Amino acid sequence: MDAVVAGGTGLVGRALLAELAADASFGRVAALSRRPFDAPARVEARVLDLATLEPEEMPPADAGFCCLGTTIKAAGSQEAFRAVDHGLVLRFARACRDSGVSSFHVVSALGANAESRVFYNRVKGEMERDVAALGFETLRVYRPSLLLGERQEPRRGERAGIAVAKALRPLIPRRYRGVPAEVVARAMARGAKEGGPGLRVVESDDIARLGA
């Protein structure tokens, strides 16, 4: 199974590239990024402008993995956040579909809901809705809770949240517990190998089980 990944420089994306590179079930693995980066051995890094990505620029692949995402603080505004977490994700998904990718796997977030009053959750929900409308044969949406792992660009508030989450982990319901990026990556890889038609939303507690 050949794979193409967008967002391979982020927390989950880096873990996913390492997972795919080490898994013999995956043949060719290509990673798309807007800037050069050090990809694992066996991963082909392609520098492309994802905002203008066209199907003909896509490498041949059976499965597409999308780990694109930012924060409102990092993006600078709600509009800039939406441009990444909805706009770039949808652009990549559409390019995947139009280039023949049949199995698509995308990282969303716990609480995603297109009708939510919370801006972050609403954008994630709208992204899920619009990707689902593209008609992939297989679509898996992964909704992790707080992501655990070492980011290349540390987020002060998130570090504090992670520390609290770890301390209170035994008291937190399984669905709301923090989940390591490596676990999300394994869940995505296994989800692609398992396949199956239609849309499946994988909530955070199911991610933990699938990626164990």
C-alpha cells in the first residue's frame, strides 16, 4: 500500500511518518510540506504549496493521511486558523480524491461539531463534514483528546495542561484522557490496513485501543 502524508512536520505527522516507514505493509511513502524537512529513511519528502495543490502534483497513492493543524495563537487569527484547519485540509483531501486515493485518514479533534458554538470545534466539524462530502471509498476521522508528546515548537499553555492531565489521569474518563502522538499514528496506520467502506469516526478512547 502506497501512502501520501500532509502535515508530516507536526507532532502526529512526525510520529506517523516514522510508523509508516517502519511498517512493511506500506510501500512508497511520500510526505508533502511547504518547506524542506528531514524525513525518515524510506520517506520521499516533496516541497509543495499546499494552498495551491493540484491533483497532478500528487504522487500515486492508495491511502492519504492528513495531520495538518495549527492553533489560533500560532496562526494569528481565527481566519488564518480556518485557512489551515479547514482550507488546507480540504485542498489536500480533494487532491487525494482527484488523483485516485480511495482511503483517506484525517486528524480532527475531540468535540468536533459543525454546529458548535465553540469556534475551534465548529471549524473541525465543518472540516469533517466537507471532507466526507468528497465521497472517499474509505474515510476515517480520528478525534484525539489532548495530544501528548514533544513538539518542535513548545506551547506554554499546552505544557501546563499536559502536566495537569497526567497528574489527574486516573480520575479522567477514558475518552478525555490525553493520548500520545505515537498512539494516534499507530491507530491511523492500522485503520488504513484494516480498511472497510464508508465513514468511521474514531473517538479518542477508540484511538487509544486501536493504537495500543
